[in-house]
Amino acid sequence: MPVATAASPWYRYLWPWIIIAILTCSVTLSLSMVFIAVSHPDPLVTDNYYEAGKGINRSLNREVLAQSLNLHARLNVDELTGEVGLHLSGNSSPERLELNLISPTRPDSDRRVFLTRSPSEPGRYIGQLPDRVEGRRFVELLGIEGDQTWRLFEEEQIGADELTLGDEPLQAAQRRKD
């Protein structure tokens, strides 16, 4: 009569423990990813796409107004002192301008500067940045002519060079007119 050998229990084998470890790691990492996604939502996502689309049309109207006023701006940012100097040419000279330096990926590093017109030099505006700004930014310059707001908007690399706004043709607005 053959002798029956007793099989070892499952927990004495290596492979079940390896499979359990893989499953445990997968569940732990999945739960960690869910926690991170819930606690740090993406601020760049817009919930109301229709309103954002209407905003694009309003923005184009402001850019068309700037183009019809023949506006161009030269912008200098002093990296050491944070002084912002702007020379505006064209058919508008408001008392105050708003300059927005918008980061494409990090809303917490956006900067807004209000520029006031220099009394001694026509077309010159001066403002002060609270801290250093560098890198790729969307540069938005807003002003008021009559009861309408105009806008110069371009993507630029902020650095030591002088930036020119309003030098590129507005293709989207040209397509809308046609």
C-alpha cells in the first residue's frame, strides 16, 4: 500500500505570498492615486465650456478694437528692481493700463500690474512687479478707450529683451470678418 505524503499548507510556499504582495501593492498605489487626484484637482479644466467659448468671442472683439486703434506696445521688465516700463503707440492713451503676465500651466504664478501714465513722457507707462517673473508667459495688456476695453495679447518669453505687443496680425479676427 502506497504511503500518502502530507502536503504543506499554502502559506508555506513562496508563490502565493508573491501574488498577495503584488495585489497589495496594486491596491495601495491605486488608492494613493485616487487620494492625490481628489485632493489636488487640475485648476486648468473649465467646467462650463459654453461660457468659455463666449469669452473667446468677447476677447476677439477687444483685440479687433486694439487693431482698429493701431495699438502697439514695447514692454521692458527690469529683472533686478521689478520695474515695468511700457511705451504705447496708437490712437489711445488711457490714464491707466492693466498688464497681466499669465503662466500657461501654473495659475499661482500669474502676476497683475497696473501701469500709470507718465506725466512727463507721452505714451510711457510705469508699474512695479512685486517679485521676479521669467519664462514663457501669456502677456495681456488691457486698456479702456471711451466705454470699450481693448486688449493686446501675445505669448512671449519674459527675460532681458524688450517685448513687442501688437506686432502680429490677428488671424482669428480676420477669419471672423470674412
